[in-house]
Amino acid sequence: MKLAALAFDLDNTLINFMLFKRKSAQAAAAAMVEQGLPISKEEAQGRIFQIYSKKGIEYQKTFFDVVYPFHLPLNDAERIQQAGILAYLKTKFAVLHPYPDVPQTLHELRSKYRLAVVTDAPRNKAWQRLILANLAGYFDIVVTYHDTNSSKPAAAPFLKLLSSLALEPSQILFTGDNLSRDIRGAKLAGMRTCFAKYGSIIGMDDSVKPDFEIERFSDLLKIISSIQ
Ligand SMILES: [Mg+2]
């Protein structure tokens, strides 16, 4: 069936999410140490990433958890925590960008296909990221974690995409950086799949075979002209 829509994962597929997390954590660690957190910047940054790996990258009380174990006087703890939060946000606003070729490629694709995002990010964070990256205007459909309360590779987010687009799975090409979540889930739903290799931090999962692979986002243009 003819390709009618392109759907994308958000983090590390459209936007350079890990760069933003790393730079923001660095800035937050420096600001907290400057305000009196009694450890080195490197250690503070290490603790931030330990919390992310334990509680998930979307965890919302990271800086509280960094400060809490030191049992500081409440005003000191609050000053340090808020310095961390503000430095994090300031850096987020400065560094949350799409990969360089994303806006132009989406612009070209938009004239021929319907475009959608399916992300495991919470609804508020997904929209913050789309707006900060200047991508909010490109998509007909955005499916966030809160639309189904389940994460890829579960069927629910993909079924939500299908019903929102009112298309058959074979009419959709799904692109994402995570083989076991994006590619596995989209394949199970019957969509064609494209692995965004440039964003992959977990590496290969040999049990999942995408239909296509791209080294950069704009490679999609070639792939699409080859499958029509
Ligand atoms: Mg991703």
C-alpha cells in the first residue's frame, strides 16, 4: 500500500536529547557546588546520572534527591536545589535543538506526507521539547505517554497513532533510535520501520531487524523515494 504518513520517535531521533541532558546536568552540578553542595562538580554530575539511571531519565525530583542525603539546614538545601533547577532550565533552553538537518527535511516531507510523533515522554515535556526545538508546527498527530499511559514497544501507543491517522499500518513508516522499543513496537503493529542509527546509544539488538537504517535524518528523503 502507498506510503501516506511518517511517524517519528522524539528523543534522540528528532532532538539531540542526550546532549541536552548531559549539558544541563553539568550546569546544574556546577551551580549546586557553587552554592555550597559539599562535593566536587564531577561527583555531583555523577550523582545526577545515577538518579536518572535508577529512577528514569524523566524523573522530576532529581535535584532534591541530590541534596537530600547531606541533611543541610533547610534554607541551604533549598538554595542549592533551586540553583540546580534554574541552571538546568537555563541550559535546557539554550541547548535543546533538533539534529541540524531535521527542520529542512520535515519541511520537505510535510508537503507529501502526514507527519506524526509517538513519544514515551510525558505530555508536558513532549510539548516543551517540541516548542523549544521549533518543531511543534510540523506534526498532524502527537502521541505522548499520557495518551495511553503505556510506553513503546507496547501496542497501545501505535494503535493510538493508527486510529488518529485513520490509516493502515503498511501506509506508515516509523523512524526511531531505539530498536527494542521503537522498531520492535512499530514492526509488531505492522508498520514499515527505519532505524535512526545516529541517535542510538544502546547499540544493536540483533533480534530486531528494521527495514531501513539512516546515518542522518535527511537520509529519509532517499529511502522514501526508493519505496514509492
Ligand atoms: Mg528515542
